[in-house]
Amino acid sequence: MLNTIIIGASGYTGAELAKIVNRHPQLTLCGLYVSATSLDAGKPLSALHGQLRDVVDLPLQPLTDIKTAAANIDIVLLATAHEVSHDIAAEFLNLGCQVFDLSGAFRVKADDFYRQYYNFEHKYDEWLENAVYGLAEWNHDQIRQAQLVAVPGCYPTAAQLALKPLLVAGLLDCDQWPVINAVSGVSGAGRKARMTNSFCEVSLQAYGLFTHRHQPEIAHHLNCDIIFTPHLGNFKRGILATITAKLAIGVTADEVTAAMESAYLNAADQHAVRLLKNKTAKLDDVVGSCFCDIGWQVQGEHIILTAAIDNLLKGASSQAVQCINIRNGFPQLTALV
Amino acid sequence: MLNTIIIGASGYTGAELAKIVNRHPQLTLCGLYVSATSLDAGKPLSALHGQLRDVVDLPLQPLTDIKTAAANIDIVLLATAHEVSHDIAAEFLNLGCQVFDLSGAFRVKADDFYRQYYNFEHKYDEWLENAVYGLAEWNHDQIRQAQLVAVPGCYPTAAQLALKPLLVAGLLDCDQWPVINAVSGVSGAGRKARMTNSFCEVSLQAYGLFTHRHQPEIAHHLNCDIIFTPHLGNFKRGILATITAKLAIGVTADEVTAAMESAYLNAADQHAVRLLKNKTAKLDDVVGSCFCDIGWQVQGEHIILTAAIDNLLKGASSQAVQCINIRNGFPQLTALV
Amino acid sequence: MLNTIIIGASGYTGAELAKIVNRHPQLTLCGLYVSATSLDAGKPLSALHGQLRDVVDLPLQPLTDIKTAAANIDIVLLATAHEVSHDIAAEFLNLGCQVFDLSGAFRVKADDFYRQYYNFEHKYDEWLENAVYGLAEWNHDQIRQAQLVAVPGCYPTAAQLALKPLLVAGLLDCDQWPVINAVSGVSGAGRKARMTNSFCEVSLQAYGLFTHRHQPEIAHHLNCDIIFTPHLGNFKRGILATITAKLAIGVTADEVTAAMESAYLNAADQHAVRLLKNKTAKLDDVVGSCFCDIGWQVQGEHIILTAAIDNLLKGASSQAVQCINIRNGFPQLTALV
Amino acid sequence: MLNTIIIGASGYTGAELAKIVNRHPQLTLCGLYVSATSLDAGKPLSALHGQLRDVVDLPLQPLTDIKTAAANIDIVLLATAHEVSHDIAAEFLNLGCQVFDLSGAFRVKADDFYRQYYNFEHKYDEWLENAVYGLAEWNHDQIRQAQLVAVPGCYPTAAQLALKPLLVAGLLDCDQWPVINAVSGVSGAGRKARMTNSFCEVSLQAYGLFTHRHQPEIAHHLNCDIIFTPHLGNFKRGILATITAKLAIGVTADEVTAAMESAYLNAADQHAVRLLKNKTAKLDDVVGSCFCDIGWQVQGEHIILTAAIDNLLKGASSQAVQCINIRNGFPQLTALV
């Protein structure tokens, strides 16, 4: 049994992590932490997330001393703000913990990236260098060796799982930038009282045109320019990405199918991608599940892909636990299906 | 043409009022006001309510001086907080304006009521005494004479329109308190960023058990004890009230029908109640409309009534304008259908 | 390992059953059946319920011969129409299977009940007599001995779990019939194309006033007259029941609390009821879970209770498996949390 | 006053048309028709659409004889299936009526179009030739002269209103096909009981990839190849289109703004397009209204546009009445705001 703690446990992602770790046969949930100044400190997690009553009633503790929190702990899940993850990850790592960070603090190794997109100076070059990007289906071998895993963002998970097989196989004409339209449920904005998340104000709308942080994360890891347009949808959970791209000259539908199946069929270990050839992914099929559904269709020189995930699960919590499973030699979907 | 201003115009109710007054053939929308300290002062109303762009683009002005605001104004609509209405209504009234107050500040003439339920001491006894309760279908004659109309609350409108015909006709056994269950859309909580109104937190739930302010408002005006249980529903607009009551001994279904029809059929002027004998009211039939649908069914000694309104319209704005129409001799539903 | 089959597996309840049985450590899912004439025969269950892809891909088989279907089977789950359950249960029972019936066919032992409320003549008096009503928290000892368990309806589960502690303790004044208002998600109407379930037609509305089949089911098992008003809500899953009742003379809030806690706290085995004293149950807290949340508040002579369940889980599938667990000596919530 | 009838009045579009015509100061609503075999014949329209009770209670008549229906009628609105409009339009036209057809039967003058996309042979070449495409903001002068107006489809209205100013001004690089992603509310599928429209089955999903009929309609009228991907969304009304395109070499953001404003600002007559420079359109801002909101943003060589309409209004009924207004010399938005 591996002793596990969750930092930043009060939000939607933290609650999902707690639920999964709690039912995981090889993990012991040893502590839930919030920032030392949080008004939620002292409350049981289930006071904030009623669905956890009688399931996870552990209290939220203020994180005052990392050394104390890390004592006897094998695994640290950071569901904290980017800056917080940046600030505290190293200390846990130096104490020998495995760290799985759900923030953006260690996802992209590129000059100026954090100054430009996250508004802070990155001070942990070495850990940034050593961090493994936790796109579970693709970075299996590196994750197995990692001490620090940077779990991908929600939009980037959906987009990359769909596009990567084609790019790896050289099937896309990248001169014509793939267009990624994605609609996210409101939980993607976190558990906060804000006018834009207010029930009566939410309705389908694009936001962050050309400027969302996930655009460079996707482009960097795919090594391909893209256009990414996120939308807020009138639902609580899930992301649907619709991706339109131009195929390289002469590429056929069969080659596309071969690339998708080579990437995701017949893997040694059951993973979390399901293929829908000539079909389209549907949001409700993945909400509440750890799966990413990927559909695609080719016509002439163009391909349209659709990818659906639960933003809080495959887009955050379940992918983090998938990485834990890989890292520690458990079947990939342990506690996830 | 009657010159009209709206105080507290930035909220959902204010926006609906602006839309109705703007299209009213006998009213001129002369000004929109917010509190002097509001961050919205200076913005056009349509900056807050996008559906009003090119329809009502008037700016929200800070209300700094009532005398200035009231100059040449015939009608003042108060869509303000209870305390604000209480504080400013008299000054407008003393300047000769007709005042239609959508808050609770002048609805109930009962000792200690405001201290007990609204947490303030009422200082305008005379205006409270003179205020007419604007339940349009019932208080027509008084409204026609009123200078101050206290427009009923949203829940009380639905509940009273359904129960009043039966109580007036003496058909209920009031020893057994009628049970009023009602579900309201989230807009009833106003245009504010609050955790409880946050998109992901909203789901069907009762609140304010035995303690909601609308309970004594309903009981007072019906002169009958009731049990009122409000609920928050997962929709933006509308209220559905389901009311269960015991009939007085020997009362028949036909007597009930006669009472309902005597109250609402064959009125001289078209009003806003629609009857659904042996049917049930449906929320969507009234959302966006000025109507209150009332269904009912009798079995043995019991009656179940359902009443549906748009909380922002018949529960607030359109009923206010219905009162304006009555007061000024226009057909009751002018600008409302 | 107990071999288990599901009859009527194509609907929403069937899909939930398949998911639970599939993950249950002591059950083996051996077959999914639909009626011999169903157009879905031959399809994998996951073709109808996309969320089950890669989870339960078993095909739906036409039920042509019960003897064949029952071979080597320990447990039969009937998620079939009332008439179908009535017609086929006995044959499975006579072959020695444990039968857990989710329909209404064996729930009420009362003369003329099936003719009056279900429009058919009941032909299996003996099995009806022997059937145990599967209200898991209350009928534990009988369920442990049963060969046929009649799993309660969705509304009756919520209503009875809330009211039964009070009635058993004699705390209610039943002369004044408790008023049960309940709102159900649309999945309660089954997986069918019907105008009333069409997305654009659904909006909050009461139905079946005084005539819903669950009214006599509740009244019979509580042995108390009630008024039950079901509503259709604009959500997919879940039921919220709001119950208003009169307390017997002199009953105090503390006595109510004692009755609720005596019924549900400190049980030997973890069960599926969670208590919310002086709070209200919230739909989202139970959607996707096996729990029934019960809140209550007392004022003077009246009590208001709220009870929330997932209609497809505690209102059907998870309660069926809870009964299987009890019957076979497994911890009650095995595979359910 | 112009006498007006609606054929195919029972659906969502028909109900909206009835509401608008009923409140139009220059139109008289003279009759509502359904097919001779419709089960709805004889019912008042308000029996199908409860929100119309006391507003439009006219009965739905079976259309048995066109000559009788057309007697004394100036304007015929066809809210009928494509084949029905095709079959009956000519007879009304030959009787001298103005015909406004909301189906696809007369929208595209291209060889083989109807065989290929609508599965029927078009038999009225001359009327097809004479039909004016009713994109109100663009074809004003032709509409003024037309006897037959083919009102554009819902998706094409949103897409064309956004793209046409850029194409007319030659600002796009059409070699790279613009990508149009659009999400529609479920009412776009019509008022029918179908599994795909069933409340529990609806969730965000793309459909009709590369094959939707509106793709060639848009491409034909814009004279530009496009990729169009429609989606079904979990809401009742509205369409949001997100359009990504490549600008021609050297085109600046200012040129884009100039083209948008030249198309839509300072028109002689108030029309139904609202511009949102550097902003994004939001669905709720247009639901229930006649407006199309268009936002846009330029970065480098790319532009992203968002366009929102109410699919039943600007995407159908209100645009039809806008065309009636233009055709008959009334202010364009009469009865629409």
C-alpha cells in the first residue's frame, strides 16, 4: 500500500482524486490539504462535496509544514494553483515523494513560456527538465521512471490524444494549421463564485480566442501549429473537441485508420482511449468515466476528429491516477473502471 | 405618454422592466438608475444584458439626487433592495410620482413584520398604510386609485392566484394548513456571484424551510395559515407551485370549478391568469410570458393545484407593468403579450 | 462466484445493472437478454449505451427459452415490464434461481391491486405471497431468506425511507395525510421515443395527480394514507421528494431525531441511508450514487422531510444489488460505493 | 392589412410564425393549416404549444384544397417539409399569393442539387429560377420584388451573415476552406418523438460530418468551399457558429472591421445583425430574439468569427417575417423587437 496525500483537495478535481484514491486497492488516502489560509480548513471534505458523505469524510488540513505533511508519504497529488505547485513541488520531491502535479507548472519546457503564459518566472529548471508529461497513453515508458509527472491540461488531453497518431505517422499537412474547437463544462473553471460561472449567465460562448494557455501546450507537445478555440458550455462536466485538419497529399482514409489503430489497439495494458471509426464522440458517453472517445471521418483531403473526455477525470484526476498506476506497476485502469 | 424611470435597473428584473417599458406604447423610458456606488454606473444596460443591445442601450446612471431624477417623471419603478425601496420611495411619492415597488418594503401591514422578517424597522407607516398590494387580478379597483403599489413577491403571486378563489368562496378547510411546494429558477436569487448560484453547485434542493419571508406574505394576504417550502431548481427562469389542500366538508369539484371560473373567466379586461381544469401547469408554457397558468384536480376531500409563472415577469416585472396599466387606464396586458 | 443474468437489459436500469454486476467481486455477468422480438437483439449492450464500451460489451440475446437461459444461473435480475416480470418470474423461480424483480409485479399483496392499478390479473398468488419487498434498510431479515425479491419503485423508495422511521415510532398524526411531492428525472420514464420525453417538450410539470401507481404502493407498505404528487423535472437522473406531515400531539424535534437515528445510525452493516438533520437533501449529492439522503426539520406540529435518490440506482439497480448482497451474505454496499 | 396563412403550423417554427404574425400590426392571421392526414387537425394551435393559450387559439385546419385556402389571402408562409413546399408552392404562387417558404425547396439553383441532397427531382424550374434567397440583410432589393422568397436554413443564416462581408470584400484566402463548427439546440430537429431527441439521449455531439445539406447551401451562396460540422447541443433553442478562416495575404484587422461595418452599420433601415468587434457572440443574448450577433477577432493570418442566432427566429420564423416586411415596405423589424 502506498501512502498518498492530496494538496488542494477542496476543489472539484481534488474531490474526484479523493474518491478515486479512496477506492484504489493499492493506495491509502492519508491526508487532504488546503492552503494554510483557506476558510475550508478543518471541514471534512464531504461538507463541501455532499456526494462524498460516508465515503470520504477526512478533514481538510491546512498545509503549514511540508516536511510534516510528507512524513511516511509515498505519493503526493498536487491539485493546486499553478504558482502553488511551482512553489511546493520541489520540497516534496527532495523528500523523496513521487509527485503528480495537475497544474500547469511543469508541463512545458520552453524558454519564457511561464513568464509569457503563466505570469511567473520558473525557478526550478532542473525539475522542469526532469518532469515527465503525463499523457498516459503516449508517455508510458517515461512515466514509469518519473519522480515528477506533469499531468496534461484538460483541453490538451483531448486534442493530443486525437491528433498525435496522425502527426506521429506524418499524415497531416501542418502548413494548414489544424483547427481545434472545444466546448468545456463549467467545472473546468473551478469551484469559485464568479459572475461568469453564475447559473443564469452561463450559455454557450467561445472565449480566450488565440490566447488560451492550452494553445501553446498543445502546439508544443504536438510540435505543430494549431488554432485552438475553447468554449464554455451549459453543462457541468465534460469536454468535446472537434478538430478539422488537412491530410498530407495522397493520404487515404485507410492510412488514417491504420495510424489510429496502431496507436491505440492491441496495447499490452488496457488504457483509456476508445476508437470510433466513422462515428462521432458523444459527451455523455464519457462523463463520469476515465475514457477518451475518439471518432474520425475522412473526406477528400480533410479529416474531422471528435474527442470527448470528462474534464475532471481523463482531463485531470483519473489521468493522474493512471499515471500513478503506470509509475508503480499497477494495471493502468486500476480503480478507474 | 408617461415618463418612466427604473431604479435598480442592473439586475434581471430591471432588465425585464426596461424591455417592457421600452416597447410600451404609452410609456417613455426616461432613465435607468443604479446606486451611487455601483460599479455598473456609466455602462449601458446592454453591456450587462447582451440581449438588450440595439434594444435598450440607455446608460445606467448613479442615483445621486432624487429630486433631479424625479423631474418631469410620472412613474417610478423600484427594482431595488428592500431597504433601499423603504428609504427612497417616500421622496418620490412626495414629489407626486406614481411608485411601483417590486421589493418587499410595502407589502405587508402587520406589526413587527419588517423587524422580524426583513431585519429593519419600518419608518414610513403612512405610506405602508396607503400602499396597495399589486396582485393585479384581485386588487384592480384599489390599484386604480393608488399612488404606491407594492408588487407581490414571485412565490406569493403564484400561490395566491391559485388559492384565493377557493378561500374567497370559503371552500377550504384551513385548519389543515395548505401545503405549498414551489420550485424557482435561479434568477430568483438575483444577479450576483455566489457559490450557491454557481453553475456546478445548482441542483434541485429545498431551502428556507418554515422561515422564508414569502410564507408570512402569503399567509397574511390569504388570511390563512400555510406551509410554504421553496426549492431552487436547475433552470434559469420560472416558478412552479404545487399546492395541496383539504376542502371544507361537502365541497364538490364543481363548486371548485365555479369558484375558479368566477374569479378569472369573463373579466371585463383581459388579464394574466389562464385556467387548466383537470390539467397541470407546465413551466415552459409561461417562461417568457406574462401569464400565470393554474391547473387543479379534486379527489375526495383533497385538491391539488399547480400554478406556473415566469418569476421575473408575472412574479415581478410584467405584474408591475400590469399594475401601471390598471392604474393609468390602459388595457391590462398592454405591452405584455 | 454467483452466475447472474439480466432480463430486459437494454433500458437505462438494465445498463446500470450490467455495470454494477460487471464490477461486483462475487458476481459473474453471464448474459443479457431482451424480448425475442426486440430490434436490439444481437447488438452489444454498449451499442445502445456508449458509456459501457470496453466495459460491458456483451451482446443482447433474445430471450427465447427460459430453461436455456437459466442453466447454471444463480441470480436473475428482471428489469422487464410489469406484465413480463409477472409472466416469467415463476419459471425462473421454479428452476431454483434467486429472482430480483425491478418491476411492480410482486410488490403489493392486496386484493384487486393489479387489476386496478396495473391493468392485469395476477396469476401467481403464491409467489406474490412469498415475495419479499426489497426495501433494503428495512427488510434485511426477510430478504436474507427470500427467493423472490420485489425491488421497490423509485418514488416509493425515497418516500418510505423518509417516513418509515416516524411511522414505526408512532410520531405522525396520520389523520392528516402526509403530502409527498416528488420530482423525477426523465430517465424514470424509460428509454423510449415519446413526445412527452422529447427534449424540447420536457419542463417541470406535475402528472398523474391522485392516480399514480406508486401512491398505493407507498400507502400499502407504510400503512398510512398519503397524497402523492409526482413531477417530471428537466434533468436526466434523480428524484427529490419533499414530504410535509403533521406530528402526533406533543411530539418533539428530539423524538423525531431519535427515531431517525435509531432507524439508520449504528447499523451492523453499512447501508445506503445518510441523515441530514436540520438540512435538506440535494439532488446532485446522490446522482450516480447508491445513497438516499434524508433531511428533516420540525416546526411546531409540522415536519418537512426531503429525500433524494438516484432513481436508476437506489430507486432501482443499486437497491436490487443491495438486496443480492443481503441475500447472499455479502457486505450490503459491495460494488456500490 | 395583409391576410396571412401558415401552412405546416403545428411545429416549433409554425408556432413562432403564428405568434409573430398575430402581433404584427399590418398582418392578419387568417388560417393555420396542417396536412390533411395530420392527427393534429382540428386542435387549436395552443393545445400543442401551451405558451400560445389565450394568444393564438386558432384551430389547425387540414389543408385539403389550396384554392379555398388561398381565397383572399395575400401572404402564404410555408413551414412545411421540403417535398411538401416543393409540391404546393406553385399553386399558391399561380393564385397570386406572395409565398415565403421556410423549407429548402427553393434555396439553391444548381443542377442535381435536389436529387443529390434532398432525394427528389425538382419539377418547378421556373419558380426555382425566380425564387429570391431571403437572407434579409443581403438581398433586400431582390426581396422587395419577389413573389417567392426562399428563407435560408438556420445554420446557413449564421454562417453567411458572418462570412459574407469578408468574401464580398475579398479578404479571405479561400484556398484554405473556412471551417464552420456550429452547435444547434434540439428544436432544430423539429417537433417529433425520436430516440435521438429523447431527453436522456441528448448530449453534445457532432453529426452529419461532410454530408449535411446546409454545407452545399452555404458554399453555393458564398461561392466558396467550406467545411461545415453541425453539432447537437443540450439546449432547446439557438445556434452558435464558430468560424475559422485564413485571411488573404496582407489583410489587416482594420480592413476586416471596415468590411464588417460597411456591411452592417449605418443601414437605412434597422436590420437584425449586431456587431461585436473583438468579442464573442453568446447564445443566450439571441435566444428569443430576431438578432444575429457576430463577433470576430484577427491574429496574424487567421480570423475567428462567432455568430449566434435563435434557430427558430432569425434561423427561420423571424427572418421570414423580416422578408415579408421588406417585400411589403414595412420597417424591417416590425413585430420582431
